[in-house]
Amino acid sequence: MSEIWFKRPTIESIAKTHTDTAVEHLEIEFTEIGDDHLIAKMPTTSRTRQPYGTIHGGVSLVLAETIGSCGAAACVDAERFRVFGQEINGNHLRPNYEGWVYGTGRPVMLGRRSQVWSIEIRNEAGKMTCISRLTMAVVERTD
């Protein structure tokens, strides 16, 4: 796939938009922006674990939605449009008890009024822990 960005984001610009948010609290960090994908990582710590010691499924979806939302926002003219999550689903495939997980988001469809993103989350060994699909609404700004 060729370059998809309306305005290619930078790791620094994405980090700046997440100051004092859940993304910062969960220590999600973007690590790569390619021509057609984004990659972010998140640690498995007390902030992201559920009571059985594995990464919380809802937190995996926060990582997935963060990646897909940032990607979707960078694919539209921010002066004319905003993007909003409409639906997300996730299949949790294996537990992760320690270390980092890495999410890679790629668009499945970039439409004028909606976008669909696929986000694969893998552990440090490269094994998939979660796969998610995110639908984003593209809404014209009225402000």
C-alpha cells in the first residue's frame, strides 16, 4: 500500500496530543510510523494487568483504539474533519504476563465518511495476543 496520510504524523506530535490522558497513564508509546501503518507499545504492569496477572482485555482494546484513532485522524484534513470511534471488537488470543506488547494498525478501508482499521497486538516473542477491528466515523467539523 502506498502512503495513506493526509498529513504524516510524527511520534513527537502524537505523544504531545496525549499529555494527561489515559494513553500517558498506561505508558503507551508510539514507536514507528510507516507509509501505511502505525506501531505503538505498552508495558504489562500493575496499571495494565487484571487480577489473574495477565494483561487486561479492555486495556488491550485501549491500545488498539489509540493506534486506530491516531491513524484515522492522520488520514483526514484536521481543519475540516474529526474522527470518532464507532465500534471496536477484539479477540484475545493468548495471555501476556510480563514485558511489552506491540500493536500494529493498518487501514482496511479509508472512506469519505468512515474508516475501518485492523490492529494486531503481539508479545515480545512475536506471538499475537489480540486482534482488533475498529470502525471510525469521519465527521465534518462545525466549530
